[in-house]
Amino acid sequence: MVDPAKAPPASVEAFIAQVRERFTELSPQLQAGAAYLLDFPDEVAIYSMRKVAERATVQPASLVRLSQVFGFPGWNELRSLFVARMRTVPEIYAAKAETLIDRADTETLMHEMFRAQRQNLQATEALSVAGLANAARLLHDARHVHIAGFRGSFPVAFMLHYLYRQFRSSVSLVSATGGTLEVELRALDPDDAVLAVSFAPYSSEATQLASAARQAGCRLIAIADSSASSIGLGADQTLLFTGSSPSIFPSIAAGVGVAEALLAQLLTLDQGEGARRIARNEARLRSPDPAH
């Protein structure tokens, strides 16, 4: 039933915020439906309710119920938010090749690749800019920052760790080398922050990390492709990026863009001390004597 005292969200962004806040209260069927809506907003705008339900592996009635839980009379009213979003947000998916192996026109494919990266960056800017300042503040105020990204997300996490260490010493990379993740997670402290990077399909290590961060009382900042991801749910701040690509694997270019923008925000919060540390590091690198 619709709660007449609760107005439905007026935008997809507001709907996402409410889903994140109430996700654990939903039944498994409603969780599956909500996660699909957040992961594939363009498909919600394009496909019928029956098709969306099929792709989300839920019953159509579950989508109706999900709509009503969030204050909408029915599915069409919730879907209208996604339709309106598609009209205002640039198309973020480049045309995908049926297969890469059978593509004869490789030059066209390369143009598609670069076009996809431009569109990913444009869409990611719209999704994440508003949250960058808050994410930077949470990290800046933490006693220690633990950075992690596993499998395909590792390059983004490694870059974040390497560059952040240039102007802050209390930063570490959660590597899980040799199966040591559980041991590394014991170091989490309530005054710390965890910065996690992940995209679908989410690794079990990322899920374990996010759970441990919440249990330890850490601030959790997620760089992810979905607010309903294993690291996005329950995060204090989620910075979204899109990874559409005509290639076989998702693109991490926009994730790198978010990481670099976040580092720029962090540097501005150091009021010049970060820049001085970077200058000292550069002087050491140029020195003929490593001890100086």
C-alpha cells in the first residue's frame, strides 16, 4: 500500500538515496528488483515491466510492490523517473560489437572505444561531482586511510595509494597478498576510513572488506558502478562511475578520473602542507645522495 504521508522521490537520484537507506529492510525479491533498477537505469526506461522483471529475475508484482513501498501508486509512476532521466542525461553506452573476433573494421572499433571513454567520463562527471567534497572530507579527517581494490579494480586502488602517499603518510593499501585479507582487516579502527573500489561482478574480497569496515565503525567511501553494489550499500559516500565499453571487459577509465578528482580535492584540504610534502619528495628523487 502507498503511504499517503510519504511523498515519493522526485528524481532517480532521490530514489537511489532512499533505496540505499532502506535496502536492508526490503525482502529479498524487492532487494533484487531495486538492485537491478540502480544497476541498469537505462533499461528501466526502455523495457516493459515484464521485461525488466525477467532481467531482474523477479516477478512483475514485485516491481509494483517496490514502487508502492517508495510511495508511488504503481510501476509506471516510478518508471517515469527513469524515462525523464534518460531525456536529460547524455547517452552513456556506445554501440557494442556483437563480437570482437569477427570485427573486420578495427579502425571503427577503435573510434568506438574512445567515444565510449568520452561518454563514460561525461556521465561520471554528472554522477559524482556532487559527492567529491564530502568524500574528501571524510578521508581527510580519518586517523588512517585503508585503500583497496581487487582484481580489475586494483589499478585504480594502487594509483590512489601511490599518489595519496605522496602527501600523506597515514595511508595503506589492502593487498590481500597470500590470502592475508583477514589479517589486514584486523587493523581497522573506528577512527579510520576505508576507500574501496569495485565494479560488477563484485569480488568476494570487496564484499568482505565493506562488511568489516562497517563492523569496525570506519567511514566507508566507495568508488563503484552502482549505489546498490556490495560496497555501495551502507557506504558513507559513494562516487559512481560508468564502465561501458565495446570491448569484452568494462572500462576503468572513468574510475581513474574519479580517483584523480578525489586526490585533487584531498590536496586542497591540506592547506599547502600536502604541496610541501610533494616538493620534499621530488627534491629527494633529484638528489644524487638518497640519504638527503
